[in-house]
Amino acid sequence: MMRKRDYFPLGIAFGKAFCNRTEETRILLNNITNGKHTLLMATRRYGKSSLALHAITLSKLPYVETDFYMASTEKVIEGYILNSVVDLIGKALGSVDKLINSIKKYVRNLKPKLEIGGKYLKLELVPTAESDPATNVKEALLLLERLLAENNKQAVLLMDEFQNVGVIAKGTGIEAAIRHVAQKTKYLTIVFSGSNRKLLQTMFEDENRPLYKLCWKLTLSRISASHYQSHLQKAAQEAWKEDLNPSVINKIFQLTERHPYYLNKLCDKLWMHCEKLPTISNADLLWLDILEEEKSDAIKEISALTAGQKKVLGQVAEENVTQLTDKATMITLEMASSSIVRALEGLEEKDIIEKLESSYKVINPVIRFYVTKGKVTQ
């Protein structure tokens, strides 16, 4: 039996805490099992890592997750990928000492080194002094694919926050090295994921970049109300043996705007603090706590925007705006059409707003609250 708060994690969601996303799971799982590389995009704290790990776990294939969040140089990127290759060789193929002859056969710039670590031998791939990161990345990934092919095994490499690779290594050949291998693989499947959609779109949709049209693309939106309703009622039955009143569910949706992180945070508080079924009043009061907890981060994020971005953000926050460059809006904002467009592009790149069909929306409900309430000094 799950503890009642386990349904609403603020980090990775596993098991019953994973809320639906059945169609996205089906698509990603199908891609993984059929060796199709996928680009998984979502704004921050939308559950992309939970989805990726959920689908990979269902595939029952060995995998390694590489997070480029802290990457700062090409050499660091190279090190992350080489370490991931070594880990995945161990997970997919077992004892590395039996593979050493095959490894030596396939590498030229990387020197395999075996060290005794505990009761197991530990493999390390050491680049030669004269080799460059792009060459080493290509050689390591090709090595992994060839070893998998020799043993007729499949494996998955999850590359998270991959947009940082594009920022750091653009034009250095690492992107091209990854494409060189990825377009040939039959046994290694790569899931690229990241939270900066604009940067990822540039990497994978610009015909002048190496990764152009390499992957199937999967973009996460907010989880549907019907799926959340089912999830909340299961958690309510687990905690109180009763269903939540639909009005309380609607209030949760209204306050959090079904943003996955904030919905989980509010529900976690409700399930923790309420001995009986939560009421609308409970939801309102605990949401005020969250707004206060998140206030400093929200203000910091808003304060870092340019004056033009703040003006446009204020306009978007009032309602779902479809037209921001008409004459009336330009007069209201005291901005030229071109300046408004630049501000919108900047806000999208920072993942402050998103465009849904023909209208813009502020992604984070806490930021929208402080903008509309005028809590931030312009």
C-alpha cells in the first residue's frame, strides 16, 4: 500500500504516483522498443523525466541517464558521454573483462583501462592526448553500438537537459559526432530530452545543424483534467476511503492551472494536513502558503526580465492573449510592434510563456499571480 503522500512527488514519479500520460507513454515506449530516437521536450517541472523513465522501465531494456545540466565545457560533455557508455556496457553486457578484446578491436583514440573496484573490474575509456572530444564521443558511441550488435542486445541512452550540449558545443563537432552514430544505430536507442524548447528546436529543426530531423519529436502539454480527476480520486480513496467533492477538484485545477509541479505540491499539502476530506477553504489557504513559499523565486525570475519583457508579460498574464501587436496594444504598452515580438521571443526562450494554438499563456501560475497582483516593482 502506498502512503497517501506518495501520490504527489515533487521529483520523479514512479509506480502509482505516475499520473496517466498513456498516449505519450505508448508513443515513447514504441519508439524505444523499435530503435527510434526521440526528442522529448517539456517546460521545467512538467514531468518529462518521469515519463522518460516510466517508458524506459516498461521497455525492460538496460539504460543509463546522462544529465548535462552541470556541463560547462566540451571536455566535461565528453567525460559524461564516455562514462555513460562504460556504464551502459556493464549494464547491458555484463562482465567487462570478457569484452576487452572486442573493445580494443573497435577503438583507436580511446584506450580501455581495467581497474579492480571491489569484487568487480571497472572499465575506463581514456582519450589519447592528441584526440579531440568530438572524435572521442563518436568512437565511444560506435563502440557501444558494435558491442551491442555483437551480443544482439538493445540498450537505451537517456540524454537529459541536452540543450546545454548545443549551447556549449555548437560548431565543435560533438553534435555531428552524435548524429554520425545515431543515424546508423540498430541496437542503441537515444532519448534526447530537455526543458528549453526554443534551444532544442534550434538544434533539431534548423537544417543547418547536424541533428536536423534526426528524431521523432514528443512535446508534453499539461495532463488532461479527466486524467487528473481519476488520479486524485484514487489518492483520496487511499487516504480517506471517500471521493473528493468535484468542486474541490475544480478548485485545485483553478489554483494550480493544472501545472504538474504545483498541482502535486498543493495536493501534497492537502493530503498531509487534512485529516478529513479537503474542502475548498483548505485548498485556498494552503495555496496561499505555496504562493508565499515561492514568492522570492518568482520575483527573482521576473526581475531578471527586461522592461519590455515585463510589460508584455503583464499583458499576457491578464488573460490568454491572441493579438499583441495590434494598434491598441502597442499604444497601451507604449512599444513598437517589433519590440513586442522581440519581448515575446525572449519570454518564450526563457520558458516564461508558451503559445497554445493562437494564444499566449504564462506557464507558471505563481509567476502569473505576482505579475497580475502587481507584487513586483517594475
